[in-house]
Amino acid sequence: MVKDIYTKIGSWAFLIGILIALLVGLYTAYTMEAEGELTFIYTDTGGWVIWLLVVIGAIVGILAFIGKGTITSKEGPSFLTAGIALLVMAGAFWGWTSYITGPWIGSLLAGISICLAIFVAPAVGLLAIKAIWKMGKDI
């Protein structure tokens, strides 16, 4: 029964984190287009929202790390691969502004990918540590 509670907490945290990241990413894209370089994530309010994403991502990562979250050991390698791809994508798209890809496309790609990467980064880091620990333990 306790595992069911942790699984529910993990799944709700994951869904809420993805939803917040998408909404903040869209608003960040809007502020990139409207205000240029001063985007929402660089404001005080944006900073608090980013910290909220980091904390929710850490909750998802901790629950997965202890084996009671939604990311099982079977799904771990796929999650790590997808998370690393998302982190690389966020770095690559951050330089894409409306000057390169036309109005809104570059901003949408950059805003959404950076916010999703901020959310997923703590979970990817914790699961990477767990994977390295398992590999080193088997030696």
C-alpha cells in the first residue's frame, strides 16, 4: 500500500511538472518574441517558477532513485537516454531565435525545450548516479 502512495505521488509530480514546464515554456517563447532577450525565466517570478520545476523534478528523481516512483528500473535506461537528448536539445535550441527560423518557431523550440530540460535534469542526474552505482557494484 505504501508503494501505491509513492507511485501516485511520483506520477502526479511528473504530470504536474510536465504541465508547468510546457506552460512556462510557451510563456517564455512569448516573452522572447515580445521583449527580445529579457525572457520570463530571467525575471524574479520566472526564477521562482524554475525553482519549482527543479524541486518537482527532484521529487520525481528521488522517488525513482529509491525504486518507488513511476520510473521503474526497466524504464531507467530509456528515461536517461530521453533526458540526455532533451538536455542537449535545450542547449542547441537556446541559440535559435526568430532571426534564424522565422517568427515563433525558434522561440517555441527554445522556450519549451529549456523548461522541460530544467524539470527533467534533477531526475536524470539522480538516475545516472544510480546507474553508475549499479555498474560499479557489480564489479
